[in-house]
Amino acid sequence: MADHIPFSEAPWLSGSPSPYYNDSHKEWQRYCRDFITENLTKHAMQWENEGAVPEGTYEKFSAANMLIPNLPAPLPVEYLKKVGIHQIGPVKVEAFDSCHGSIYVSEIIRSGLNGPASSLCTGLAYGTPPLLKFASKELQERVVPDILLGKKRICIAISEVEAGSDVANIQTTAKKSECGRFYIVNGVKKWITNGLWSDFASMCVRTGGPGAGGLSVLLVPLKGQKGVSMRRIPVSGQKCAGTTFIELDDVRVPVENLIGREGEGMKQIMTNFNHERLTIAVKVTTQARVALSTAFGYCMKREAFGAPLINQPVVRHRLAKAGALLESQWSWVESFVYQMGRLSEEEADARLGGLTALAKAQAGIVLNECSQCAQLLFGGNGYTQTGQGELIEKISREVAGARIPGGSEDVMLDLSVRQLYKNYQRSVKANL
């Protein structure tokens, strides 16, 4: 058995047998650990304190094809090979599956800090899939190659001041010009991760009447586009993720930039959410693991009342409660990752949509518990922005960023049960 601090590694990395991972996954994990540690993890604290990931880091990841794993599996093999990407580290693109993707997501947040990882990953991970799934061939060929090669950057732009989890209430409008060649976009987008440095946004806009049926998704040019202004939004955590406020004032977008058809925006967004929420669940559960294992390590060396903290029953009780939640959540998330890799996209959307929302919500709850546990056990150090507890203090400020974006916790809990009930009703009706 590997000599790891308890809870610091997923069970399969601590020597426990697992039905999910084969030799390819193990080799991929080692490759990810080495590459990401060298190029991100060991710098993450400094970059988060500085509020920016250095220019060139995105290009370094892109040159190694190490941004491609942010896309949902199976990967867009045809496009990847067309632009010369046949392999990512030791894995051929056609062999890359959902478990490879989960391993990457977990490794990229091993620092415990979401900001540096999100600065590289979020826009590509969530902004590209709508293009790959729904855009016309012409639009795909015009923009997808540059995105895959890292020459252009993209983000997903859904949230607004009055429309976060309530997507159907989006107010940003896209009306056709008199000549019929452009959409004229007006409105604002808020809390858009990576917006500051994105060339494009896969943007949810209102092309029709009120409600979900009036929504569409449009590829909107951002950087250097007339009528677009962007500014950074200061947030509690994830300082270097580029959280952005976007204002759109009569922005002219070619009608060819419509992704799919008018009125299909809600369907596209909901399909995209499954990938987003499962990715968040993996990432946040790993972040909880970092918090709890860091606390465990601290309790083994920190002495109080003449003995290490780990000798105190109340300390062991806190670690045990948080650890049980963590490992239960991790096992649940692993099962989702496995299922995603073995169901068709249509089956996964129907059967797992509500459950991935629930897993995303539960991940935030588990992070909250592990973060609180760690901060209490670190005592004053866990409340201090420097020194031994610096990482724990930073993680505590990222808890809200795990529980709100991607669908706020209460909305996700309600959505999950409504979806499960709806599936049950369909099943009963089908069997009558």
C-alpha cells in the first residue's frame, strides 16, 4: 500500500482494486501528474496570490495537447486528426474515454486552488461542446480548428444579473438587422469565467419571445469586437480565473454564427450542463480531498496539550465524519463517470441529467464540510492568509464558488428530484 497521508489520494491510487481503471488510465494518471505538477500545481499558490496565470501558460498546455482533455469524451476525433492532433501524452485520441477525462480534471486541481485551473480550462471545456454538437459544418470549420490548437480562446456566456440558474429568464437580445445578414446583440453577461481573454463566446441570447422557447445560442466575437466591453469582476476566490462582466451594445454578429437553429437554445444548454456539472463534481470533490488530507497531515504534526492533535478523540471524530462524506461522494462520482462512458449521449442525458445535478450539489456540500473541518482543526492558522494555513484559508473562500456556479445548490437539489419524478412518470406511462 502506498505511503500516503490518509484521504490524500483516491482509493485506486492508494493500492485499492477498482473496476474502473485499466493500464491506460494508470499510465495517463502518471503522465498528468508529472506534466501538471511541473507546469501548474507547483506554481498555483503564487499565481493565485498574484491574481493571474502568466502569459504563455495556456500556450504551453496547448502545445502539449493538454487542453483537449477538457472536452467531453468521446473526443472529436475527426477534427483533432484534421488539425494534426493524434495523441495526448500516452493516449491516442480515439482511445480517450470518460475515465481519462475524470483523471485529468482531478489532477489539474491537485493544488487545491480552482483559480489557476479554471483560468486554463473553463472556457474551452464548456464553450466548445455546443459548437461541436450543434453548429453548422461551415461554422465549425471556421472556428473549431483554431480553438483546438489554442490559437483562439472561447468561453460560455449564459449568466446575467437577473438570470443565473434561471436560464429561461435571459434578457440579452439578438435581433436580425434589416438586411437580414446580422444579429444585433444587446445586453449584459455576468460572472463569465475566462471572458477577459476569450475571442468568442458561445452565448445564450433571446431571439424570440419570453420563456425557454425564445432562446438561441450564438457564437459572439468578443476581443476587439465593436460594441463589446469587458471588465474583471472581483470575487471571493478563484482570483486568477478571469471572472468577467460583458456589456454588449449593438454588437453585429453574422447570422452564420447561429449555433443550431433559433429556439433550440435551452435544449443545447441543458445538454451542455451534464458535462459541466459532472466536471464540477469531480473537481470539487478533489478539492475537498485536498482540504481534508491537508488537515489530517497538520493534525499528525501539530502538538497541543502535550500531544499531537490526532490523539484527541474530538479531532479524530471530525476527520472521520468529513472523511466518510468525502469517500462516499468520490465513489458516487466515479460511478457516474463510468456510466457516462458506457451510455449513448441520448441515454445519458435522459437517465443521468437529474443525478449529475444532484452530484454537483452534493460535491459543494462535501467541500463545505471538509473545508470547515480543516479550518477548525487548523485553528487560527486556518483563518490566516499566510503561513501554514494559507491553503485552507483560500479553499474556504472558494466554497461558494463551488455551490453557486453551474446551477446553484438549491436549484440543483430541486431539479434532480423533478427530473427523477419525470423519468418515473415516463416509465410508468410506457409500461401501461
